[in-house]
Amino acid sequence: EAGVAQSPRYKIIEKRQSVAFWCNPISGHATLYWYQQILGQGPKLLIQFQNNGVVDDSQLPKDRFSAERLKGVDSTLKIQPAKLEDSAVYLCASSPDGQNTEAFFGQGTRLTVV
Amino acid sequence: GNSVTQMEGPVTLSEEAFLTINCTYTATGYPSLFWYVQYPGEGLQLLLKATKADDKGSNKGFEATYRKETTSFHLEKGSVQVSDSAVYFCALRQGAQKLVFGQGTRLTINP
């Protein structure tokens, strides 16, 4: 079974530029998450989708971050404009249907804002 | 809201030592509990899980027991190896809500 695919693996941009990340979840998984992991910290949820609807985006900085999941499969996360403090690893994960199920993670995108 | 607290790191041990990484949680209901591991340069991998009180999750010599009375899910391994060096995250999920993570514990095993 193919895992969660993310691209790119690494990205370096200047502050105030824009950037986009792509995620393809495990086939058939209805729930998709984007997490931000700052160095030395645990992952923090940015947004959770159930199919193509948003379940939780309470910690998404909506003035600069946006995400979409068209057709309930692939997802993109965008930052515009980027700030220095956005430097982090952005993790995509997916879960199958059901209560209390585990999430499966991609390898992440390491973003450096200079 | 739900939260997870892990013991502060980093933890450094010698090969074949006994490992315990403490994890306690706060939740309003009955979550599932997880331990994830992150090797250098890689994403998070599920190490083990437990879905109800008194369940024991185990994998690769690691074990953790879901203790409802102490709201704990401590990770243990009887004899660690150099290859166990990684960052370990305790997490919980309640219903269809998000996974909530602890801050992570960096483990280094010296030969």
C-alpha cells in the first residue's frame, strides 16, 4: 500500500514570498491533516479535512495560510506571504474512517524562510 | 481541551539499558493513545497504540500500557539499541478529532 506522498521535500524562500505544498493521502482515507512542526516541538495541527470539508482550522493563521482539498483527495497548503517564523517542517497525514484511528504521515516538507 | 505531557529530554542511555519515557494525558472522554517515532530526516511513524483502558500496545520490543487511573501511557523497552536513537512522541486522539501530540523526547543511545 502506498503511503502519504508529499512534495517538495525541501524549500527555501525569502520572506514575503509565497510557497505551496502538495499532499496525496493514502487511497480511501477520508481524513487529511496538515501539521506544522517547529524544530524541537511536537506537531501542531493547522487544518483537518473530512473528505473535502474542513473539520478544524482553529489554529490556521488565515491571514497568510490557506489550504484546500478538491475532490476529497489531494490537498495543497499555501503560505502567502511567508514570514521567518514559518520556518518549520510541514507534515501531511491521513486517517481511515472510524473513531480514534491512527494517522499515517508523509515525510514532510522542510521550509526555510530567509 | 485535550493535552499530552511528556518527560523532558534529551535522554541519553548506554546500549542494553532499560528505557522509560513518561507520558500523561488530559482528556474529557476515552481517547486512543499512541506512540510515534521520528528518525532523523524522516516523517512520523506509528510505533504502537492502545485503544482502551488496560490495553498494552507493543512493537519492536517497546511496550506501553493505557492506565486510565493515572492517565498515563509510559513507553518502556527492556534493552535499547543504538538504532533506537530518535525522537519519540506521545499522542492521543478522541473520536474524529485531531491527533494531539506531546512535545517529544529525544533519545540517544551510546554504544
